[in-house]
Amino acid sequence: MISGFIHDGKVTAHDVEVLEDKLLFDRTPVRDRFVKFFVLLFLAGVIATYGVVSDSVATIIGAMIVAPLMTPIMAVSLSSLSGDGKNIAISTGLVAAGAVFTVFLAWGLAAVLPGMVQVAGNTSIASRTSPRVIDLIVALAAGAAGAFATSREDVSDALPGVAIAVSLVPPLSVVGVCLSAGEAGDATGALVLFLTNFLAIVAAGLLVFAIMGYGGASLSRKNQKMKRWAHVTVVAAILMICVPLGVTSYRTALSRVLVQKTQSAAEEWLKGTDYDVINVEADVRDVNMVIAGDGELPGLDVLLSGLGEKTSLKVNLSVRVVPERTLKGTTD
């Protein structure tokens, strides 16, 4: 009932063949499929890398639309559902090869223009180096939308929107750019984001294809043991990826709360002085603050006491004071 409603009719063996021909890379013309994939991936990698380096959201969105990684990832979902071990291996290998290719491409492109690569302060990089649980939820929804749009010709025009919703090539470009800049920690965070999106899309795509009935339609031709193994592997991988995502989400939430509380305590501390808060940053319990102005400052213990009243955590606070200078002059 539900499958017929979603798919607009019961899925038949013919529907399975049509979808497999659209997604799988062992269908003729094989060479053209691989050539198209890597050409588009190369172009998407170039666009994404320089979009990341220049911190241009519009450019990065363009890379998302061009990137062809959604096709082999959907192929992993369909092959996992039916237990097609050969195409699970081909599609997973293609995603892995594409990921490595994109990382090395970004690394090389960033190395060509070292003076342009500024990791600190780049919002396009920062937003992709600390994946959270919410990123997993977005990827699950995008994977479900991708499977639905791929299986139905009347909604296939929605695929560009799906590509924009979930980040695939941009985090790989961030990995390469960060490695080129010597920022291994940020590179690791971006790689976790890519893996999160990959696993979530596979799982959501598998579920939607199953609800539609693609698994039952291909049941007589596939390997049941491989099918069960693929399902268990996907679920186990998602559960494993939830651990670092949960940790990062906690750290991010705690840091944001500390920034707000420190900002509030600092404004009370500086009330009646000529100083202003310029910036507050927090990394879990380590808080760094920059203030600017002139004149006498209240004692730091007053600020620490005020901050202690606002939070029950032990906070390591560092305050950098920037003397304010005003230059005046008159033209001849």
C-alpha cells in the first residue's frame, strides 16, 4: 500500500532494471559512464576548492550541483538492498576513488596558490570541520529525497536541490586545502563530515528503496547473505559515526553557551569604563577574549567572579587588552 503510493504503482522487475541502468556503473556503455563521472568530479573539485579558498558560498553551491558523487552512493544503496555484491564493491570503490582523487586535487590546487589559503577566519572551512548530529539528520533527509527523486522521472528535477542540501565534494576539498596548509585536525573534521554524509545517504536511500519495493522485486536474483551483511555494515557504521558527531555537538553547544555567558559577564565588568568587547571565542572550557579601550580596568577577579555566577563550569579565561589609539591630522 505505502510502496505503491510512494512509487506511483507497484515496483516490477522492469522498474528495477531501469533504476539499475541509471545508477550502476557496470552497464553499457561502461567507459562513458566512468569518463563522465571523473570529468564532472574534476570540474566540481576545481570549483569547490577555489570556492572554499575564496570563501564564496555561491561558488561552492555550483560545485555541489556539478558533483556526480550522488549517483554511485545511490548505487551503493540499491545494490545493498538487493544483495548485489559485485556492484556494492564497484560503487563503493568508485566513491572511495573519487574521494581520494578530490582530496589530492584540492591539495594540489591549494599548493599552487599558498598565499591565498587562509584557514583561520574562513567560514567555508570552519563550517565543514566540526560536524554535528544535525549534519547527520540533514544527510538522512537528503538521502531519502535523492532516492525518491532518482526512482521517479516526474520528480527527477529535484536532484540539483538535493545536491545542494548535502555536502559531498566541498568537505573533501576542505580536507585537501587543510592538509596543504598543515591543519591536520581541521582536515580530519572535514573527512568525518564527508563520511557522515556518505553513510547517511546510503542508509536513507536503502530505506526508501526498500519501502518502495525494489528489494522484493529483485529478491529472486540476488544474494541474501550479502544483502544481510550490507545492511548490518551500514547500520554499524552509522552508529560508530554517531560517537564523534555527538562529542562534537556537545563541544559546540558548550562553547556557544560559554561565549554568550562570557560576553554578558564582560559587558557587566566593563560597565563605566572606556573599554569594549571586541571578540570572544571558546573551545569547550578555554575562553579567549579581546577587549579594546583606554584607562584603568577593574580587577580580573571581578570578571571571574561574575562569570562563575553565570556558569557552574571551571573556565580557563584569557583576556587580551588592545590599547585604543586615535590619530588626528589636518591636510595642507
